[in-house]
Amino acid sequence: MTSSAAAPIRQLAVMPRRLRVASRAASGARVISLANQKGGVAKTTSTVNLGAALKELGKRVLVVDLDPQSNLTMSFGVDPETVEKSMYDVLVHRVPIDEVIHRREVDIAVGSIDLAGAELALSSAIGRERALEKAFMSIKKEYDYILIDTPPSLGLLTINAFTASDGVIVPVQCEYLSLRGLVQLEATLEMIRENLNRGVAIEGILPTMLDKRTVHAREALDLLHASFGDLVFTTRIRKSVKLAEAPVQGGSVLAYEPECGAAMAYRSLAEEVITRDE
Ligand SMILES: Nc1ncnc2c1ncn2[C@@H]1O[C@H](COP(=O)(O)OP(=O)(O)OP(=O)(O)O)[C@@H](O)[C@H]1O
Ligand SMILES: [Mg+2]
């Protein structure tokens, strides 16, 4: 893709930021979705570790598992098969969200496999795209940041996340960079802006699983910068086995190995996110 093809994305994404800051001041927590319809790009890993890093900086953080795979829930040491209620009940049965929040390293609103049926269960409901936004209303003042981990699709669960969000962080794996996928994601966001939430925009693109030694990864980074300019976070997340090990211990890499490079990188991302918010 050429940089001119990407230009409208940059304009659209930057424009609503002022609106977003204004609306947030009135409503409490800043809500950020981590989304990319491509699987395995570190959405969940980034939700866990950005959440923990924001908490370290003194922010009140809630993370929300909106993925039927429930990897976020498992990453904080909660077994999604034994939870009594999950985000499914919040979205479909309108159970108050505080009934599914577990206190862990950060607060987590848990997911379960039931979420696989949420899109169908909601499909005929009036206001089906706003179920999550409504659920947040009762708790938004209790948090500074709400991070939503989304499934690898642009279906109704992700649309609920975008409708409830101020910003979207898009993790991308440089090795298998899909600019077409990013354009599709932005098109979905544009539809959300037109119909459901005019303040939502891409907050930043996060290069993940970077192996700087490969020429291909360097070329992919250059292409990202050429296409999306300042939307690409300065922070890059390198490949690190620690990020795969930490969830087995039931938490973030900041808790598991506080001084490792991956922990430092997510701290730096948290600072960038806070700065972009100001
Ligand atoms: N920087 C990294 N270095 C090495 N491994 C990583 C890194 N980030 C994530 N991983 C690992 O890559 C795999 C995919 O990551 P993750 O589950 O966060 O992706 P995802 O986008 O949430 O996937 P899905 O689309 O299935 O929800 C996991 O096993 C995770 O531990
Ligand atoms: Mg995931």
C-alpha cells in the first residue's frame, strides 16, 4: 500500500481526539480497546501488561475479557470454566458488571466460553451494539483506565468494544504485517463513528513480537511508519519468552520478572498512552 492510500486513515484517526478528551472528563475512565482481527498478534498479552504498567503508575485499572477464548481471564489465574458469571451474563442478561469483576493484579471482568454465543443471543436485541457501553456506566467513575481485550474478528463483540471506547490500540506483528487488515479495521471504526460513537479513533499502532535482527521485520517497521506516521507508538515490543511464561504464573511480566526488557517496554508504552491522553 502506498502512503497516499493510508493518508485518510491518519486524518480520520487524529481528528476526533479533541472530542474524546472532552467527553472523558465528564464520564470518568478512559476506555481503550485492544483490537486486530488477525489472531495471535499480542492483543491479550498487551492488555495484561499495559494494564499492569498503568497500575504501577498509580492508575486505577480494569481489564475486560470479551474473547470467548478467555485467555485474558486465564492470564490472571482465573479458570474461565469455573466462574459463576462472566461478561456473557453482563452483555446478554444485563447482570451488573461488578458481579463479574475479580480482584487480581489488576481488576478483571472475566470472560468464558459462553461468549461464543453472545453474538447470536444479542443479534435480535434492540441496542445490541451498546450493551457494553451501558454496562460500563455504573463503574466508569471507579477507574482511570478500562482496557478491553477483543477476539480476533470484527463481529458484534468487537463492535460493542468500539462503541464503548475512546480509543483503540492495534497491536501488529511485524513479521506478518497486514496493511489491508488495518484498512479494514479503520473502515469498521469509520462505520462506528458514523452510527454509534463519533469520538472513537485509533489511539496507536503497537509493533509487537519484533525481531530486529531480521531484514523483513525492519522493512515492515519502515512500511508501518511510512503509512501511519505518528500513529505508530515509539515503543516496540520485542520477542521475549518471558511474555509467554508470565501468564502461567497468573499475572503480568512486570510481576514475574520486573526488570526484564519486556517489562520495561510495557512501562514505556504505559507512559506513552498517558502522554497521548493529555
Ligand atoms: N513479544 C512477544 N514475544 C514472544 N511471544 C509473545 C510476545 N507477545 C505475545 N507472545 C505470545 O504469542 C502468543 C499470542 O499472543 P496473544 O495471545 O497475546 O495474541 P492475541 O492477539 O491475543 O491472540 P488471539 O487473536 O488468539 O486472541 C501467546 O502465546 C503469547 O504468549
Ligand atoms: Mg487474545
